[in-house]
Amino acid sequence: MQYRTHLTTSLAISLPLMGATGTLSIGSIGALALGTVFPDIDEPHSWIGSRTRGVSDVIHLIFGHRGLTHSLVGLILAFLTVLLMATLTSFNLMTGMYFVIGYGLHLIEDSFSKSGVKWLLPLTDKSFQFGNGFYYTTGGFIENLILLGSVVILVIEIQALDFGAFSLPTFSIPDVVTNLFAKVQNMLGA
């Protein structure tokens, strides 16, 4: 899955949680976003890998893509690192937990890809592919549908947040789309 699909999907899943728990902030969104793209640090040509060349190259050389960073061990190491940072410094544990949530969502999302995820590395090299035969390929048609769907959900969630505390609103999709187009027209000065 490409980074933008990971970001929009993970944010669409997490935004209601942030709103409902009062943890919606730039920090929590940033931590979620970083956690969401972080497992791909093992691929030098990924969004994060291309920005961390050297580190990314070494991780890729040792573990390969979808190796240890795409396993329960990687997720546990991310959690323990956040816990250690929160214990030893003034790092906000809740913000760190959004990093871990983003990391976990990345692994779940990749589990629906054709390649799956090797959740149990280094115990076994077996890939697990969720979805009962429904899967996407990176950059393919299904992934683009997932991206589009997550963007639509995000627009609806963001519009719901405009009305105060987040709750599941009562709305009609045609009204949301009409309001969105009206806002875009106003921004364009039409």
C-alpha cells in the first residue's frame, strides 16, 4: 500500500477515536501519521525510506522489505520504545500510543495486500493474508478505491468535527457533498 493510502485509511479509522477521547491534536495526528508510515523504513524507495537513506538501506540489507519491521516483534519494539521514552523523559505517552496505533494499522492494512504480512517473524517466515481472497496490489485499482473511500470518510469526519465535539452525526451524503462543493466554490471565489 502506498503511503498516502496508509495515511488516509489510518486517519479515517483513528479520527473518531481521537475525537471521542478528547485526544485530537496536531501531536496525536502527527504521531499517528509517523507510526503509519514507519514500518516502510525497511524499503529505501518508500516515502519514509527515501527520507532516511542510510538507515533505511541498512535495515533493508539486514531484514529486507516486509521483514522484521512488518511483524509483531517490530510492533512490540515500537511500543516498548514509546513506553521507555515516556518513562525516562517528558514525552507524552498518549501521543506515543498514537504512533503505536498507526504502526499497528499499517501492519493490518498490509495484511490485506496480495503479499500479506509475516506477523510471526522470526519464528516463522509464513505470510498471513487477511480478506478471504479479497486483496489489493500496491498501486492497483482496489488500492485506489480504498484511497478514494478513505478520503470520502475523512471529509465526512472532518465536517462532523466542525460542529463541536465528535459524535456520529446524522447527515445525508448528498447534503455533505453539496456543502463540500459550496465550500470549494466559495474558496475559489465563484
